[in-house]
Amino acid sequence: MANKIMFQGTSSNVGKSILCTALCRILYRKGYKTVPFKAQNMALNSYVTKWGDEIGRAQVAQAEAAGIDPIVQMNPVLLKPTGNQSSQVVLMGKPVGVYSANEYHTKYSLTALDKVQESINFLDDNYEMIVIEGAGSPAEVNLKANDIVNMRIAKMTQAPVMLIADIDRGGAIASIVGTLELLEPEERDLIKGIVINKFRGDIKLLEPALDFIEQKTGKKVVGVIPAIEKLDIDEEDSVALEHKKHKGSRDIQIAVLQTPKISNFTDFDALNYEPDVAVRFVGPGDELGNPDLIILPGSKNTLADLTYLKESGLAEQVAEKAKDNTPIIGICGGNQMLGTMIYDPHHVEGDIEDIEGLGLVQTTTTMKDVKTTHQVTFDVDNLQFLNGTFSGKGLVGYEIHMGDTEPNSDDVTRAFTITSRSENPVNVLDGFVDGAHQIMGSYIHGIFDNDEFRRFIINELRMKKGLAPLEVVFKYFEHKDAAYNRLADVVEESLDMDYIMGLLNEQ
């Protein structure tokens, strides 16, 4: 049976995911076979395991930090908001329906508890350490009766709990004391430590507050984590987009349209890490400006986001930029939007059965009632984009989509050949490039994580501006691994690791 520890927070976005990621890497470096776990996750940034199961992106980062492949047991329940206070429920990696918030909390969530328990049992049997993440706050009294992610899990597993507060947002002491006050006695007993996160300034000035917390609550302050700038670790919460809107002064400017139902915005992190590239998310009220490249991202509801682009005037602006020879790339839902028509005969996304696309390329999309979810390997054979040509084999990415997009003109050429799905050999054409080699689309998420392909796109943008091309200077997967180590170094130095290891080893 595995030893366990759990991180809960006084609210959302206090750093639970990041601290779980850090502890996964710390325990991995100590030689423990470690696995992350979050019973229920709500996120639009999801990922697909090798076996085609869809899980939350945070558990993928944690698995990478632990040096293991992501598996569905790490996140048995995933909620993907669809709008109108409803979410698609993904159970054990597969969608099982769309539920309103009320329907889910009152009728469905506890029915998923058996799968949660099965997942815990599987991880117990196959790993030495389980790092468990909660969600939101355990003190939401209106949600506790149907909770399957916070204190119910702590009691099921008898995991010692670290309670995290974000001091950067203010009110940390009150949030700690208030959270503990609202817990039941048996729940409060499971809290074995307090962690103050995102601290800025002189730690000596904070010491009186730490003493007060310990005296008031009877709980040990296990550590104070400094605010860590530029973590460079995948984020799944759309709150993160608030920090991605600022335009930098770099050679290449890329604008990503931040639609209301944007998903998998981590697709563009690797671009933004390049030394000569700035990625700017263009949300409501923002100016599109004059970017070197426009990207239409993935979407949880393509038809709703397409309607938003038309009503906001962004669709017209994008069309004007296309006429001015600004290149455009669409990923997944964005790939669907670029074409002439989208048909939804099964009402996968709502009541609309068909809608005109942006009309920037001659393709047609038909929504399917079965979701395609695969990790993929793909080849590129003489892909023409702008004035260059790219070929490569064994590139990697993943698919999460509920539609098929087909060219309806000889002017459109296919871009990629998928050679494996979920480790099974296939020969499937994906994506397209228009006749002017200016507009490209694909269903493959993570396409820009491939270093050579990413640099090819950037260099074509550079040469279009009269700038010299650059060699590959940034390697994404090496960068991510270094980021996990950097995070682990800071957290390991900031926490009382002897105390935490004592909690783990006494189980």
C-alpha cells in the first residue's frame, strides 16, 4: 500500500497543482515510485494518455515531474465546462454526457465515487507514494454533501493534509483560520500542516504572523514558498490567461484569439518560450493589431466561439488580415472554423445544425457524436508554408475532437500523415494548407512542441519580415524537465521536508 499526502487550499488558484508537481519531482529525485491523483478536475486544458483516455492537464504535468506516463487513474473524473452552467463529464477518460451543475452535484457525482475508489486502489497497488490534490476549498458548505475531491478523499485515504493559502492575494491568515473553523473535527484533525504560498518580501517580517497562525490553530506552519516568476509549467486554469495578454518587444508577434470557450491554450507555450517570439492572447476588448501570425485555438464549443468571433467583429478583422497576406493557423476547433461550413447533425454542440465558417479555406467540417482521443505520431512530407518547405518523421502530439474536416477543393493540400494513434499503426491524413501556402489547419494538439517544426514556422515568419532565420536554440521537452527541477529546488528548500517525510513514512 502506498504512502499518501494531500494538498488542499483555502480557495482556488492558491497553488495546489504546482506544489503537488513540486512534491512529485522531489519524491522522484529521492527514488520513490510516485504518482499524482486528483479525483475530480474541472478544466478545458486536457490531455490524452497513450491509451486514448482524456485527463486533466495538471495531472499530466505532475506525472511528468514524477517521471512516469500519465494514466487515467490519476484523474478518474474530468469536468469540461460547455457553457450555460453545464459541463461535459469525462469518466475514466471517456465522455458520459453533459450535465448541468445542479444535475451533476445532486445526481451524478457520488455515482462516480466507485471509479474514484477503484483508481485509488490501483495506485495503492502499483506505487510507493501518492500525491493527492484537492479542488477549490474544502470549506464550501454548499458542496460538501456531494464532495468527491476534498475531505471525502482525505477521509477515504487517511492522507495527512497540507492546507495552502496564497498570501499574494491578501487575507491569507483569515482564510486559514476561517477554513479550519468550518471543517468538522475529524476533518480538522487530518490537517497536519499549513503552507503559505507566493510570498514576496522579507521572511522576518512574516514571522509574527506565522507564530500567530500556529498559536491560533494549533497547526504547524510547514513552510513559506516564495512567489516564483516564470514557472514555465503547463497550466490548466483559464485564470492563467490573465497573465498572457501582454505584448512583448520581440521579432515575431503571434496573436492567439482568446475565445470564450478556448481550450488547450498550452499548445502555444513552446512558441512563447522562444527567444525571438512573443505570444499575445487577444480577448474581448483587445486590439488585434498587426501580428506576424494569427492562431485560432482549440475550443470546447466551436459553434459558440465561431459566433463570438462574428459578433465581436474579430472574424471580419481576421479576414482583412488574410487579404493582407497575414498567415493564419487553426488548431482543432480553430481548424474547423477556418473552413466554409460546419455541420452538426447530431447536435453535439447545441441546437444549431449548420453554420458558415470564416471561409478562409475550402474545407467542410461535420461534427460526430463520438470523440476522437489519441496520442499520435505523425510525419510531414514536403509541407509548403509561406515560402518554405518542411519534412520530418516521428513528430508527436495528441487529438481531442468530435468532428472530421475535409477539403472540398483541389486547391487545398493535406498537411500531415498520422502514422500511429494510441500506439497502433494507422495511415490517416490530417490538416491542410491552402493554395497560397498561407493558411494552415490541423486537429493535432501539441504540434508546436516539436522543436524542428516550430522553428520552421518561426523562421518562415522571420524571412517574410526580412529577418535572417535562426537555428533551433530552444528544446521544449528539455526546458520542461529543467523547469520541474527548478520548481522542486525552490519548494524543497522552503518546506520542512523532514516533517513531510516523517508524515509519509509513518503510515
